[in-house]
Amino acid sequence: MMKLGLELMGKAMLPLLAAMLVTMAVTWRLIPYLKKMHSTQTILDEAPEAHKKKSGTPTMGGVAILAGILAGCVFSLLTMGFSAGFSEAFSLNLLVMLVVVFLFGMVGFLDDYRKVSRKQNLGLTARQKMAFQLLVSLLLALYYVFVADLGTRILIPFVWARVDIGYFIIPYIMFIVVAMVNAVNLTDGLDGLAAGVTSVFSLFFPLITILALASFPTDADEVGLILTGSVDAMFFFSVAGACLGFLFFNRNPARIFMGDTGSLALGGGLAVGAILVKMELFLPVCGLIFVLEALSDIIQVAYFKATKGKRFFKMAPLHHHFELTGWPERRVVSVFTGVTLVLCAASLGIMMWKYASVVNG
């Protein structure tokens, strides 16, 4: 299994580089085009004062991220192929990952387009976006159970156990997708924050997945799960490459924003990728920042309603709270990205220790 992991890691470099270079090239061409088309960001009046100067920055840069992810996945197919040793489920799973990413990217694009065309920060309604998210997540859950035939057992990180939840797997998957899509969307509020956190997460996640799948006790029927799950995890390198390429233009001071086109696509991509390799419960561990961003928004709204107007945080999501306490934007981004790096590295270290203990008996 370690040999397989090393081989896959070597083959992953091309998809990562392809995704990064394509995203950089498309973003470079996209910036002047979006400026010419006046596809620029409108900043909310209640946003922190420092954000007002960002008004007029091109948005909808997520189009470049989508192009990069597609390029990375194409290179992944070219380097790994549909040759012997890889089941048909791999190609189908990868296709489903791409479809989900592009579906969420599409609804994000519609949302962004309505914002820029109306010159306000209001696009699709919350009900419209939620209805779409529920529909896509339901279709994914049905694919998972009845087409991919991945079973109804979930893997519990660090406990080394599997729990069969039966057909509750369907609402379980739907919840994960909707939660992740909205969490990443909320995180995209500072220059380079969503792209930075997602790139770190996506660089580590395939390694954690390969070691975790290899460390769980398996029977003969699950050997194929380890193989295809490890290969499918390479999808994350395409996501990482696309985010790194976009960061070249999106780091502070940002020359372009990803918009909902990018944030919804990335959230959907992280969710579907983790679900199809059966490592979805690592999402809140390695992606704790996404969870905290979403929770801070929920807490703020609930506390505001319960106390009839009082605020728990200075402003939500969480990154704005730290901004209003005096942290410079770059510091918030560095700390949040650093926390993700530490959590991912710690998870990888635990997986390496567990794998070594399995190999050594």
C-alpha cells in the first residue's frame, strides 16, 4: 500500500501543476475582461471599513478555478489512465466529482451575474440556492448508495471503527454537502482566505486518505475500496493546484475575487470528494476553520434573535470578528491558514503512526 501511495503521489504532481498553470493563465486573461465588462464586486454597507476600498475589484474569478480543476482532472486521467488495475468506478466517481463541482459553480455564476448586473451584493435568493443545494446533494446520495454501491457504513476517524447507518446515509450525505458548500462560501470574505485554506486542506487530504484507508482493518471485499478510494483522492490535488494558481492574483491586495462561482464550487468539490473516498468525517477535523466560520454565523444569528438585538461576535463570520478586534487582514488569513496546516499535519502524523503500527503488527 505504501508503494501504491508513493506511485500515486508521483503521478499527482502533473495534475497539480496543470491545474495551477491553467488557473493562472485563465485568471490573467480574465481580469482585464471582467474589468471591461464591469463585472466587479459591490461591498455591503455593513462590511468593515477597510473593505470599502475593495469595491470595484473584478469578481467571478471562480471561472478560472473551474478551468484549473478540469485541466487537473484531465491530466490525472492521462497519467493514471483507465488501464488495468483501476476499476470503472474510478472514472465514474471522478466524473461525478467534476459534475458536482461544475453544478455548484454554475449556480454560483448565476448568483454572481445577478449581483454584478444589478450592481448590488444580492444575487439569487436564499431559498433558490438552498433548493439547488438540496437537489444536487440528494442526487449525489442516491448515486453513492445505488450506483457507486459504496455501502451504508461510515468510517470513524481515529477510532478505527465502521458504523452502519443504513439508509440514514442519504440525509447524512445531504447534510455534509449543504454544510460544506455554505461553510466555504462564508469563509470567502478576505483576500486569499478561502483559496489559502482550501489549498492547504487539499494538499494534505489525499495523503491522509491513502494512509487512513490502508490502516483500517479490511476484508477481501474492501481491497477494491482502498485502491479506488486512494486513486479518487487524487482529485484533491487538482483542487489544490487551482487554488494555488488563483492565490497568485487573489492574495492581499486581491486583484480578483473568486465570487460564489468559486466558493460554491470549492465547497461542493471538497464535500463530494471526501464523501466518495469515504473520508467525509475528516472534513471537520482538517477543515476546522470552515466549521468555525459557519458556526460563528449560526451563533451570531441565534444570539441576535434570542437577545433581541445583541451580538455575540463583533461581526460574523469569524474572520470579520478578528478584523474588528484589530487584526490586520493578512494576519487573519495567515493564522487561519496556519491553523489548517497544523491540523492537517497532525492528522497526517497520526495516520502515518497508525499505518506503521498496522504494518509492523
